Amino acid sequence: MESMSIHELTATELIQRLESGDLTSVEVVRSFLDRIEQFDEKVQAFLRVESQRALSDAERIDQRRRGGDPVGRLAGLPVAVKDVICTEGQPTTCASRMLQHFTPPYDATVIRRLKQADAILIGKTNMDEFAMGGTTESSTLATTCNPWDLQRVPGGSSGGAAACLAAGMAPLSIGSDTGGSIRQPASFCGVHGLKPTYGLVSRYGLIAFASSLDQIGPLARNAEDLALLLEVLAGHDPSDSTSANLPVPEYSQLVSQPLDGLTLGVVREHFGEGLDSEVQAAVREALRVYESLGATVKDISLPHSRYAIATYYIIACCEASSNLARYDGVHYGYRTDEAAMLADLVAEQRALASRGEATALDDIDSPLVRMYRQTRSEGFGAEVKRRIMLGTYALSHGYYDAYYVKALKVRRLIRNDFDAAFREVDLIAGPVAPTPAYRLGEKTEDPLAMYLGDLYTVSANLAGICALSVPCGLSSDGLPIGLQLQGPPLDEQRLLRAARMYQAVTDWHTRRPEGF
Amino acid sequence: MSDPSYEIVIGLEVHVQLQTATKLFCRCSTRFGAPPNTQTCPVCIGLPGSLPVMNRQAFALALKTAVALNCQIPGFTKWDRKQYYYPDLPKGYQISQFDLPMSQHGYLEINDAKGAFAPKRVGILRAHLEEDAGKSMHDELAGKADSRIDLNRTGTPLLEIVSQPDMRSPQEARAYLTELKLLLTYLGVSDCNMQEGSLRVDANINLHVATSQGTVATPIVEVKNMNSFRAVERAMAFEATRQFDVWKDTRIALGAPGGHKTTRGWDEQAQMTRPQRQKEESSDYRYFPDPDLAPVIVTDQQLDAVRADLGELPAALRTRLQTEWGIDAYDADVIVNQGRAFVDYFLALANISGDAKRASNWMQQDVLRVLNERALTIDLFPVSSTSLAQLLKTVQQGELDTSRARDVFNAMAESGDSMPQAMQSLGIQAVHGDELADLCRELLEANPSVVADVQAGKDKAIGALIGQAKRRNPNANPNQVRQLCLELIREQGSAQE
Ligand SMILES: [Zn+2]
């Protein structure tokens, strides 16, 4: 088969051809490596590409297949991994100076599952630093561009994960979603992305941003592939105390079954101020498509959704301030230049002493405190520091009840809203993001505007429910628009089936950016 | 020391390392003394992405202790992060329990068998589980920062037991610790080894001073670095005197300007407390619930099972020794305080010998002496309770006097021989009644003056015969010789009448 067309095939099709012997894993991997070689200089979706390793793994899989040995679900298929997920013996950086040279001695549970499924880990993808951001611009290691318009952001924080699919540099990828970090870049890049129910996929080995919100999830170019990858990733993990101990449904089988009598809820509050008219039109059109497929669309209200952003940023920042405390330069990761630091300290002490300022001398940092301070101020970027400070403040004595405790109460109310809604409707449909992809640099100076971009996505994380993004249109600028479907806890199969129904009668998911 | 013008108020915080094979949130070994940083994994060294999973055995041991301390156990308890920066705390927070501890509002009864203080209940404010930090060794001189860190201990399960400020003297503080340690040992939840850090004590102490305006509390001092119970007792006595001197000097009361809580360390060499530099940490720990761990639910059935499995605890055992075996309170205390195995030995000995008082005396005087001399525990004591019971019976039947029996006992303890073997190797034979009677008759015939003296009412004269009897037969029991001779003389007298 001609190498140029391999990247056009879906993961499901690739597996069929690998199984039939039409293609070898080496051919598939080489084809995607060639694509990376050709396009990633422009897109910069990858922080590292594991060419040699991927090819030798592919060769091994091919040998096993030729020898008639049983192989895993994803045997020989390349998968890209967001650089927030620990891979044994391969750097895992969180796109941060702090972990730029950190190599974990262990695999995340999802990596073990991918390896057990004989997937080929092709490389680690770029992201916002510590998954904090919606543009991937806070990465301190690379700037990822949106393949649909290289002047625009791919979204974030899983920007590399979405961009590599859009540019045909990988058939499947995994990301993490704390407040929309899978769905929003999927929407910006015109691919599918799913945030599973909290607890469905193990977090062991996912470098924590906000532990009660983080979930690993799949990104793919169609619903079937998404279902297949989710099936591999999901399942109970005794190493994660928050992991659900339930059997994993056969998503890849269920996905092709259409839903009869589907009722979609449309959230009144989601069509208010700030929603781009083209996005609104595309989402409305998608709802009409569902109606044409026999679905009922019903107006619903999530009354507490207007508090979602505030609630989310308090909880996420509080947890982040605690989770990121471990990066202190003592045990691993970045440490400030100690010799220079101590030289400065001695010079300061001398200067103070010579001026006879004994009290000022007493106030000077100890070497330890100074090491902490310099390491953290040099190792973290601005957005990470902003969130650590917000969280530290909100957890401080005297503020804890007013911020954190209150946020937890609102979080409960938001979950109650969803519980009530799902008694009336099967799924909730709406926009993923208020606008298509921003221009590079457009939001970097205005963090609040960027936080508002998470308006429609953060609720699913706060409530712990599942949600996905499906391509549903292109703006007049030719930028992808995503439709968000949200489902009750552990009802991923319904989300996937609904996405598949839509995909069967539309072609948005087959559109590719020009030049790729 | 017990100046009537003030009352000492002491509360104790005890950290107990629970005896689990693995750490609280990972499966690393808790063994003491391994080379630095060899018992670690991604979880306990806080590598990015690692997650804690609660050790159920640790929780079970904590639950057992809390029940034994008469605590209230809520049905729902959770984990919190206590946040501060320190190099031996790799995550930047310690997983602990803040506002919903696994147990609270219990008590421990203390008593002094010699009556140094009246029996009392010391309240337990709370007992909660937490993970230990690592160990740092510092060389932090000015302009230099050289520290070494061992993370083997990081994540070891600790039960922090916080008492109410209910102790009123250094002796009470020591008694509380002794009784607590005994309880923990009976429960088998900790080895309580202070040298290895399995049991650590911090004390809070201040004075309630009687003044003409009423009682005034002096500033609270937290005392650390006490490496034995004796050190706690001495540190408390030292602090009481010191605080009273300071009070007389400054009249600064608790809460007044300059009356905030301070920390001091016990200097064992100098036998005094010294002010301690506070750790470089904020006092705001920014506690919040750990989102990585599920809350723990404790059911009534679980608690019932724990209660059923508790075994007989020291207080109940002391009572039983007194009521069932007729041992007095002091003796019961000594025996029970030696630990469960010692009590079991005693019970076997009392049972087989049928003489609990004699068993108690022998255990306290002879068995304990050997154990102490040879630094043995009762499990390794070479004389079985059956063997010792045999010896005690021989003494009881008068076949061996106490001093000869002690020689036999020492030989048994030395060699591990049975009683007959030990007697044989010492050339000691039990003297039977007939044999002894013959000996006494011979002596009386040979010493008519002694007989006459006794008949004249001077029983003491018999003493002269005892030495002779011992010379003729070293195994003769002096008491029996005396008794028998007196009886024989009385028989003669009545025959003559
Ligand atoms: Zn460990």
C-alpha cells in the first residue's frame, strides 16, 4: 500500500489491514514517522519522537504476528502520549523547565495498558505547562500551532495531542482533561476527544494538576477509534484509590449501535453572552441533524453553571498549589544554580555586615529557603505560579472556609444540577468553547479571558461526569468547531453511540486541514 | 518539688509507629536499620504521578488501639494534607488527619501501686493516623548547605495519641507513658522502641499558680527530644521548677504579651531544657482533604469484631490476679507490667504449683532477677513453668529449704536442666520424713542438755542441733529439723507424764 495514504486510514481500518497482513506495523509506524518528519517542524505537536524505539517495537510486533502469536488490541498501532503521563525511562516533562530533565522510573497505568495492548508509543506531545492553560502557549519547551491555521493555537492543555491527529502525524493519542483540556483542543483541531467519568481511567502516573478533576482520556479522528482507545485505557486500578471498580463495557462493539428515542438537553445558560455566532449556528445545526435522526431536543437549565468557572478555579488552584509543592529542587527536577546562589548570599551578608545592618542580616534567607525560592521561581512559568499563588491564598487560614469550603458546596450543587438534568434527558448537547481557535498570543496577556474560554467544559470535571467533543462545523475562517456531548457518570457508551450516529450522517470528521 | 503554691499541668503527644510490614500508603518495607534510601518507591518519595493507597492493616491496628483507649470511633474519617516545606518531606505535605480523626474522646486509667498518686483517668483528646517523614542530617552552617536525607522512614504509619492536659505531676506523666506503652505492647500494635523511634513523646507543660487574684496559668512550653520515660519525668520536674522561677521573676501569664507558647528541647547531658529554634515552616499548614484518598468508613460490625478480638488488657488482668489468685495489688501490678508472656508464665506456674503467692514471690524475686541479669525476655527463659512448679512443690512439701531451692533454681536457669538433673549435679537430695526423724532422734539422744533446756521452756536451744544436723546431712531442711525435734521432745515429755 502506498505510504501517502496510510495516515488517512482510521485506527480501526489500520488494525484490520495489520491483521489481514496488507500492512506491517513497521510500514505504519514509518509512515507516521515520515509525516512527523515532514510536518512537525511547522506544527511542533511533539516534544519528543521515539523513532528508533517505535520502529524496533513495530518490528517485534510484526514478528510476533508473523509467528502466529497472539497480539493485543492495538498491536502495531502508533499512539502519541501527552507529556504529562509518566513513561518509564523516557523523559516526562509536563512542558516545564522544572521537569525538563526528569525521567520517571515507572510507567503510568495507562502506559502499561497501552503496552499490554501492543500499541507503539510514538512520542510525547506538547501541552500547557503542568496542563495549566487553554492554548498550549504556556509550554516552556515548544510552541504548538494549529494545523488548520498555523497562526492560531491548537487549544490546550492537550494541544499537541489534538494537533498531531489533525496533521495526520498519529492515528490515536491520549491527553488529560482537568477543565476541558481534551475537549477544547479537540474542538479547535477538528478531532474527537473524550473526557471519561472521574474514576473510569486510572490516574496512576498522570502528573497531577488538580487530583479531584484530572482524567486521562482518548483523542481520535472518529467515534469508533475513540471507543477502541477508551476500551484499552479504562478499567480498575488498585494503585489509584479513586479508580472505579467496575467492568469495562465493550465500547468498540457498542459504538456502532444507534440510540433510539434519544433525548438531548440543551442548556439555556450555554447560549448566552460571549458565544460566537458561528459556533452557535454550527451547534444549532448539529441539533437539527440529531432531530432528523429521531432525537428530541429539550431545553434544560443548569442553574449553578454560572458559578462553574469561579468554583473550578478555586478548587483546581487549591489542589494544584498542594500537588506542585513537591517540586522544590530537593529530590529531583530543576534546582537553582547552588554555587551562584550561595555566592549571592555571602555577598549580601557581607554588604549588610559592612553597613552594620545587623537586624537586616537576621532576616536574610537561610540557604535552604533561598534554594526553594529560587528553584521554584526559575523552574515554573508565569501561569503555573499564578495558580499556585491563587491556591495557596485560598487555602490559607482565614480564607479556607470562604473559598475552598464554599467551592466544594457549589461543586455539589453543580453535580445536583446534572443529576436533575439527566433525569429528564439522556445527554446534554452544546458548544465546547465559545469561539474557534484563538490567534497565537491573543489571550496570553489576559488570563481571565482565557479562563472564560473554559465556561462550557469545567462543569463536567466538577461534576465528575463524562463528556466528549465531536467536530460539527467550520467557521468562515475555516476553523473547526466542536459539539460537546455530556453524559451521566459511567455512560460513555451512550456518548460514543450518539457521536457515531452524528458522524454517520455528516462529514465534518473527515475534513483535513489544507496542506496536511 | 511539689510546691503547694502551684499545680503542674501536663499533656502528652505520643507518636507510635504501628507494627506493619509495609508503609501506610505504599508497599515498601518498614524494617528499621536498612541502608539509606533502599526502602523507597515512587509513592513514598513523592515522584510526580504517584498515588497513595491506604494500608488496611495499619488502619486496623489504629482502630484496635483507639478501641482499647476507650475512644469514640466515628463511622466516617478522612485524610488531610498538612502542608509545609522540609527536605525530609518529599511531597511538600504530610498525609494526616485534621478535623475528622479516626478516634477521639477516650481515656487511659493510671495508678501507682505504691500510692504515689491517686488513681485517675487521663483523657485522650484524639488519636489519628499519619505518615512519618524521612530523616535529615544537617550541616547547615552559614553560607553552607549540606544535608543528607534518608527516606526509608518516609511513609511509615504513625498513630498520634494526644492526651488531655490531665497530668498533675512528672510521676503521673511517667505513669501515663508506662501504662500506654504496656497497653500498646499487650495489643501487639507497636514494639514501642524509643531508641529506634517507634515511640516518640512531646510534652506540653505549664503551671497553674495560686495567687491572691486567683489561679493564673503560665505560658505553655512544648518540650521535645526526650528519649526515655525517665527523661520525660526529669524534664517535667525541671520545667516545673524553671517555669515557677520565671513566673516569680516576670509574672507573665499565658496569653499575655510574651506569654505565647514556646518550644524547648531536653538536654540529657546537662539535665535541663533549652530553648529550641523553630523549624523553618509556617504555622499555617493549609490543611485540606487529600483528593487522592477515599474517606474511610468504619461500621459497627467492624468495631464489634475489634472489641471481640481485643484480648485481656492490663487493667483487667491486674484485677483478675487479685480476685482469682489472691495476689495483692502491688504484686499484680509488677507481674502485669512485665507483659503478657510473663503473666502467662505466672498463671501456668500458679496453676501447676497450686500456690499463687509462692509463685508470685518466685517470679518477682528469682525469675525477674535472672531475666534482668541476663537481659532476657520470659520467652527465652530456660526454665519452663512446669519445671519451676515442680521445684516450688518440693519446697512447699518441705523437702527442700528455700536457700537450697534457690541454688537448684540458679543451676536450672544456668543450664536449662530439669529439677532432678540440677539437684543431682549439685549433690542435693530431698530428705524424706523418715530419714529426717531418725537423724533428729540421734541428735536428741546425743544432746540431753538441749532436750532439758527445751523442756524447761527454752525452745531456742534447738538452734544448737540445727548446725549439727546440717553437718551430718547438708540436705536437711533447718525448719523441718527444728519442728521435728520440738515434736519429738514434746512426745518424750508427754510419755513421761
Ligand atoms: Zn514506598
